[in-house]
Amino acid sequence: MSGIRNAVKWIGLLVFAAPAAAQDLFPPKDQVPAPKAEYSPFVGDHFPNRPMFGDTHLHTSWSGDAGLVGASIGPDDAYRVSRGEEIRSHQGMRVRLHKPLDWVVIADHAENLGVADFIDRSDPICLANVVCKRWHDMNRSGQGYDAFLEFVRDITTDQINEPRMMEAIWKRVAENADKYYQPGVFSTFTGFEWSPHLAGDNMHRVVIFRDGAEKTTQVNPFSSHNSIDPEDLWRYLEGYEEKTGGQALTLAHNGNLSNGKMFDDVTWTGQPLTKDYAELRMRYEMIYEVTQIIGDGETHPDLSPNDEFADFERMDLGNIMGEVAKTPEMLPREYARAALMRGLAYDKELGANPFKFGLAGSTDAHTGIPTTREDNFFGKAAPYEPAADRWEHVLIKGIVPELSLLVKDTGASGLTGVWARENTREEIFDAFARKEVYATTGSRISVRVFAGWDFDADEVETQDFAREGYARGVPMGGDLSAAPEGEAPRLIIRALRDPDNANLDRVQVVKGWLDADGSLEERIYDVACSDQRAIAERRCATEVGSTVDVAEASYSNSIGDPLLTGFWQDPDFDASQRAFYYVRVIEIPKPRWTAYDAKFFGTEMPEETPMVVQDRAYTSPIWYAPEG
């Protein structure tokens, strides 16, 4: 105490015994001269400086194909678990995310939205409807899965189409999103999934609104009962914006189960693609869901035979209903990399690119639980939560049995990272709109890339990496043009591991381009290899190795690096050729969710079951086009 008293004494002497000196030290604010420069280097910064992770595509029991097979978690619990709270799963297990999500889009199917909730409550509106009453009775008699199959196999037909159900449930959807929205802490978006598929080809889209209930309740969701043509969906969004002054976008569902329909060469009505079509599509559908639980959609081994990482969480037997088998000619029209390349050709032909999309990841979980870590995977649907035998079950029974989707083939994926300044609806939506977003297959990897013409190799190590990147280049989702004479695009890249997950193996640049003769080409360049491995002939000279102990479902971060940086200048650049570049970050090997199940339950998996995984991140591309 004597020290404090002495300090107070001396402060008093300074202030009261020497008032002139005190006034010199603390002059009035209006007498402070304006500084010649700001001391704080961050004054005036406006560029995005935070990676925030969320799920663009989460279903609850209000989706018919979730609630009809036993899902009991509704929007309230889905929001609670997404923001980090502990809840009970459908089977009564306690579940919690390792870390809260920053944001989430609950995107229940517009088709028969909320039907399971109406059935659960034996709502009179449901019981007065022939189809709803039949599903109600099937559910009560233990035939919920058969009702589910009716729903998913015939989702585009006029099954229930009861406007009173739609209006009542949509109001609650929007109000729930507003209820859980905490600007600066946790962002929620009003959304729904438009879910057409004819002959079992998946053409679904997720619709995301930037606005709150005041605007979103001025319209009802657009379902495949309204139309199965994507152009009509985009015009619905155009009408929404004109009516409300709000904003909305669509995110195309992972296309690996579309049997070549997602990125087709004709419109839904069979017409050739036009410039107007391309511009309308990219005005509203600027993002593609490249990875999720039912398969990874970056590329395919048959499309990218020189890509040793192409065979990843592959589901490619047929379409979503298991009705038509996959054929080789379908593949280029349903995988992201091939579609991005074909977009370059359309851009040259039409003057607009219909496939100039950014990349996002999501779960598409029909559980209300967005778990993406391998050691915390609660599955795609309520019946397939962690259990000793879940691996051997059929997820969706195919009309052709051998084309059924199997639980063991699903992946614990994925998440979207967005670069923004604040955790608000507006900031996150705007990041999607400018495509400054990236996909991960479950880990919270931080990755950033800028492309420009005058970056130097040592700039990947500077503290002003982002400031210089924005000042002299473009970020992911951006465009380069007007190449200076003799120059080629230079990329600077930083990738940081998820702090609570695996180290990084390597960073790669994936390039696609359109040759002068009209052929489409791709090439992969390793630009940073962990453990100081050299690069030889565009690849890390040696493999990173593996520390995985499958029997113990364990691994060690004794290999790989937590941070990788890369500088790369395109050695094959031709200023007259259209091109795109995106970054792929690969983690070191770690146990897959099947290994964790085997360890926890003492289960012996079939020999062909994948037990090891290398999770990854994909940035949205940066495009180059010559002038004129």
C-alpha cells in the first residue's frame, strides 16, 4: 500500500505543483495539432482480414427426407449446436462441435417443407391432405423409410402442395433465422433448397438470402412444384430483388450425382447456351458446392489421370436415385475442374462464361448436426449416427440395387471459409458475391492467394502480405487481364493448418487453360512442400509419409508443416489464352471416420473400406482473359 500512496503523492505533486507541465502533457483535444501521418498502420483498412467458417447447406427434421426417416432435431437445436452448444442426437447421444461455426445456412427442402413436423403433430392441415395423411399413417406404422422413398423418388411432382403448410412453416423458418442471429458473433441466413431431379438426376440448388424476415417473408420458397427449370429459379430471385430491394443467390448442389446435368451443354429445355443464359446464371449462381458428405466434386481420376490426388471420397456409380449408371461422357459435365475449363471455351464463343463459379463446401447433413471432423462424424442421416454397424448400411436404396449409395462411402465433409471483416450477414453474403470464399473437406484450414504481375518471391514472408496483395493484385474469385509485355501471372500464397487438426503436406496451383487450337488443358504445380522437401518436375520430390495407426485411430503431427507459403510464376503462360488458377492445400494423412468407428466399437471393417484420408482445401479460382 505504501507504494501506491507514494505514486499518488508524486502524481499529485506533478499536477498541482507544476500545472503548466501537466497542461503540456495533456493539452485539450481541440488544441492537438493534426499529425502528418497516422501512427496506426490499420487506420483506413477496409479489406477482408478474417477467415470465418460455416456450413452453407444444413437440413433439419423440417426436411421431408430427414424427418420421415427419424430425424428429430429441428431448427432450434440445429442453431444451438452450430453455435457451439451441446445437444442430444436423434439416438440420445450427447454431441458437440469441437468449435462453434461462425455462420450457418439451414436449407430445408422447399418441397413439402415442414411435412415431418406436421406429421409429428398430427396437424389437421396434414390429415386433410391425401398424400400427407398417407405418409402420416405410414410413419405411425413404422414405414417411415418407405414414405421417405416416396418423397425422394417423386420429389418434383405435385405430392402435397398445400399452400397453408408452406406459408406457416416459411414464416417460422425466417423468424428462427432472425432469432439466432447475433451480429459480430454468429450469423444465420434464411435459406431453402430447391430440389428437382428427373429420372433421378440431382439438380438441386441452395438459395441464400442476405436479408431478414421483414423481406424474406414477402415471398414463399420456390420449389420444384413451381418449376424444374433452373432459369425459372434465377428469375424468381430476380423477382424477389425487384419486389423487396433485397439480395439472394443460389449455390449449385454437388453435381457428382447429376449424371452430367449440372454443367450441361444445353439448357433444361434442350436449347444451346447463350450469352443471356450465361450472364443470368452467373448473376445468381456464382458459387458451386464442390464437396459434401455424398462425394467430392473437384475432379475425377478419369478426367485428371495425372492428378495423384484426384481419387478422393468418390461416389460415382450413378445418379442420386440409383436409377441410371454413370457413363464416361457424363463426367465432364458434373465435376468442377472440367466445368471451369469448359467455361473458358464458352467465354470465348459467347462473350460470357456460364461456369465462372467460386468454390464452397458444406455438409448437406440431414441430421441438423454439422459435424465435419473425422473423429466426430454423426453421419448424413438420423439412422446412421455412430454405431458398430453403420458402415454396412445403405444410405439411399437404388432403384437399380447395385447403384445404391452406401454409408461407408460417405465423407465427413465439408465447410466453407469466407474472407470478411465482420461476422455479419452482409459481410459474409458479400464475400460469396465476390467469390472470396473457399471449400474445405472438413478442416478449418486458412488459405489465401493473390495474383498479380509484379509480386516478388520474398513477399510471401512479409507482414503486409494481404495489404500488398489487395493493393497490387486480385484475391481468389478475382480477374486478371491486360498482361504486361513479357510478364506472366505471379501468385503469392499462404496456408495455415487448422490449429486443432493435421499439419499440411503441400500447396498446389491447379491451372486450366484454352489452347489456341480450342483444346482444354490442365496442369498441377506443387509450389510448397512440407519438411523442406524439394520440388522436381512440378511435384514434391518425395511423399510426406504417414504416421497413421489405423488400429488405434491415431496419428502424429511429427511430419508436415503448420504453415506453408508459396510464390509461383506461371512458366507456361500465353497472354492470348484464357486461363484460371486455383489453390489446393493437402493435409498429411490421418485416420478416416471409419477408423474411429472401428476403434470405438471394436468393429472389423471390410478390407476395401477406406480408413485413411488426406483432407484438403480448394480456393475459388482467379481467372485470366486477354483483352478484346
